[in-house]
Amino acid sequence: MALSTPLLAVRGSEGIYMLNGPPTNTENTSFTRDDKKNCKGFIFSRDGSLFAWCNGENVNIVTTQDGRLLHSFDLPKTALLAFSPQSSILTTWQPYITTKNNPHGDPNLQLWNLKSGHCLKSLFQKKMQGWCPCWSDDESLCARNVNNEVQFFEGNEFDKIANKLHLQKVSDFALSPGPQPCKVAVYVPGSKGAPSFVRLYQYPNFDGPSSALANKSFFKADKVTMLWNKKGTALLVIASTDVDKSGASYYGEQTLHYIASNGESALVQLPKNGPIYDVVWNPNSVEFCAVYGFMPAKVTVFNQKCDPVFDFGTGPRNAAFYSPQGHILVLAGFGNLRGQMEVWDVKKYKQISKPQAADTTCFSWCPDGEHIVTATCAPRLRVSNGFKIWHYSGAVRHNIEIPSNSELWEVQWQPFVDGAFPEKPIRYHTVPNDVLSIDVKPAQAYRPPALRNKPITSTKLHEEEPPQNMKPQSTDKLSKAALKNQKKREARKASKQESRSDIIQETPIDPEPRAVPCPESHGDPEMEKKIKNIKKKLKAIEQLKEQEASGKQLEKNQLEKMQKEEALLKELEDLELGL
């Protein structure tokens, strides 16, 4: 297969097949379509050279270049698949089952050597969560969480545990990507008043808390999501609670924490309150993007010091996706939002396009960094299933609509090694559509008959914030000049205030009595406000006097208010005389 044409694997109720990517978008003839209607899953190897899928009868592994079958394992109940980073091992998982004759069940996690086709190891893995072992990028290290400890295997030798990291109630862990030495992040939930914490270790230095590279503790956490950057130098931790005790959010409460392998850690300050919808690292590993806050959500890019670099303002978004090269960022509002996408140039922070993909449940970048796929899949949505291949400029390159009697379950691009597709200059003009677009008239809001012939007046529930660059000015000359001008303005303002106060103090008090006091003569807004409040109280007292004269019985607090009349009159007189 030509390097410039990634494949797109498609899985649904009609089986599995592959498409050649843009510009041809035709079915790939090297891969033999599997028409079995019970295809539970598929996976590409990390470098895209191998493809595996389970069809309810077998687990098959083929080469993507020519579709040649390498292995076929008799595993009809397999539900999940995963390749090791160097494509030397395939991991398969099937649901753990016990029977009366076999109360302990059988091992349900298998590790297969793809060179020989033999099973290296069979293990018990009852839960689907965290089912797959984690490897370092060079496969020198493999780890899995077993009974509150992280077990490590070296050189893909699974008969001997090389090392253990034991902490009380270890809930989750994550191995760092990138070169050796390998780092391990572990999460321990809090209990009995003790906080939850995430610690970073360097393998194999696990001699107590003092050997940890970094430590971050927090109280508000029922679960965490740990995200390493591509180089393995820093970790983002999204700490979540199941319930927001303040009642502000139905989705619980989230906080974002930054931990670096050099020992630095910080709480990322998010300017807007509300849930954290998505956090993603830029592939350059020096910036990350967060989507957060009550709708309309706010999107901000931060650097490694957790300082904001660029604020995209507010809008209907709940997801962010960097291109594989890191030069384009897509902000999208999927799920219960309308599917609006904003495509941004990351270097210039300039918007490229703003397409809309309604009812999208799946989004992914093509490895070429120029195309994306959006899909509407079951079981999330069982109607209007299909997928579109887009150019980042907003043009639709390919559109497939699934018949109403069928379902689309999954689409996935073939991955490639880093650097296979170099970054290309960004084009801001719209590329012509390869598919005839049908203009769908947007649904209009209901208007009562009496208002239909009158002009439309729109009111916004929320004021949207515009994008703004958060980087400080780097030019020293400009900052000095701006500082000098600011000092001049402040001095001028202060001198004006002093001269005004001198004039007020030197103004003599008029000795002649005035029948009607002029409010402009005080020159003090606070004094005018006091006079207005006192007059208001005196008016209320006059009304109470009238009610008492008419024979109405007053309350105790009303009588106490009437007794303050003399004091209020004296205070009003003093204020009007300027005492």
C-alpha cells in the first residue's frame, strides 16, 4: 500500500471492510471483506503494519500491505484486542465465566507470540476495566495491576515477576511513553480522612515515598484520568468526584493537576467554574488544551508552567482534537450539542474553517494531518448511521450513509510511525467538495401567529467571550514605553483629583438659610445617597402617623420606627448644612 494513502477500517452489522483513504476513497481490494455479522472488534498495530479482528468464530491477523493472513486463533468469545508497541504480541480478552462444574473459571486473558503463533501466557482478568497490560515503547517492560500492586515483567518473560510496586489500595497506574528510563504513575484513592494521591516513580526505584520523583495529593477525587505527554516528561491528572456536594453540576466535580517528572506539580487554575469536558496534550509535549466550564464552555491552551497561552473564548464545545503533527486543533461540540467544529491554526491561532457534523459520535484525525473522519455509530445512535471524510478546510471528500436496516459500529484510521507524514503548509481557502452537498434548511424557532409578520428580536441567554491571546508582551522597548505612558496618565489623574478637592474645601458655606436644599451643591455622591435614604425613612414615618390617626393598630417595630423621627431630622439637618 502506498505510504501516502492510509486505510480506513469500517465495522458494522454487515461485517468488516477497508477503504483506501483520500483522494480515491475506494474499497481496498487487498483486504478480503469479512461478511460475518458478529464482528465484536478490531485493532491496528501501532505502526499500522498489522490488522486483527474477532468475528465471533476466530481471531484473525493479517498484514495491511497485502492482506496476507498471518494467524487465525480459535477464540469465538473474544471481545477485546490489543497489540504490543513493537507488534510482537497480541493480547486477547474474553468475559470471565464460572460454572457449577468450574467455579473458579478459566484464564480469560491470553498473550500470543505473533512470530510463532503460540500462547505465551494465560492469565485471569475478571474486570474489563484495566484489562490490557501496559508496555514501554521498546517492550523491555510490561506491567499490570493485580491485587493492589503493580507487577512488572522484563523482556516479555511472563513466567517470572521481575519487580513489584506495592501500595495500599492502588487503583490505577500509567507507564510513561518515550525513551528509557521508564516512569510509572500510580493513583491511590483516599480513605478515612486521608487524601488521594498520585505518585511518579522511575523504574525500578520503588523504595518508599522518598524515592518518588513527584507526589500530588488532593481530597476531591473518586477516580482519576492520567494523561502522559508524548515525551513522557509530564503528566496531567483529571480528578473527578461522582457527586458535586454544592449541587452546581450533575456530572460531579473535576479538578486538573499537573505533575512533571522533575518533581514540579501544580493545580491548573481554570478561570471558569464547571465540569472539565476534555483535556489533550499537543503532540509537541509542551502545551495542552482544556475544555471546561458550564455551557457555553471555555477553551484555553496552557504551557508547561500552567500559564494560559491562548484563550479561545466561549462556545458550544465539549471536545478537542490535535492533528498528529500538532499544527491544527479542532474544537467540537458533539453528543447533546449540534456538532459544530472549529478548525484552528495552532501557530497563528487563526480560525481556518467552521464546518458542522450533526449527530457525530466518533471523530479521528487521518495520519496525513489533512483529513478527518466523523461518524454516527450504534449503539449511541441507531438511526442515520454513516460516516464522512472531511478536509480540514470544511470540504466533504467522501460520504457513506448506512441503510436503515443496518448499523455502523466503528471506524478507525490506520496509524503510521511518527514522521511518516511531514507537516504541510496550511491552506485557508476552502477545498471544493467531492460530494454533492444537500443544503439542509435550518430548523426555525416556533413563532406565534401574532408575531410572524413582525421583525425578529433575538435575545442571548449567555454573552459569548471572544478569543484572546494570553501571552505577555515579549518586547522590552514596548513594555517600557507603555509603563512610562501609564505613569504619566496616573500622575495627571492624581493632580486633577487634588485640584478638585482643593476647590471643594475652599468653597465658603452660604450663611443665608435655604428653603429647598440643592443636591448638586454637596458634590459628594455618598452624602447625597445618605440624604436620599433619610428622606425615604421620614416619608415612611409620615405614612405610619396617618395610619395611626385613622385608628389602625401598629406593630411594635413600626412604633419603634416612629420614635426615631427626631434623630433622623437632626441628622438630615446636619447633612444638608455640610457638617
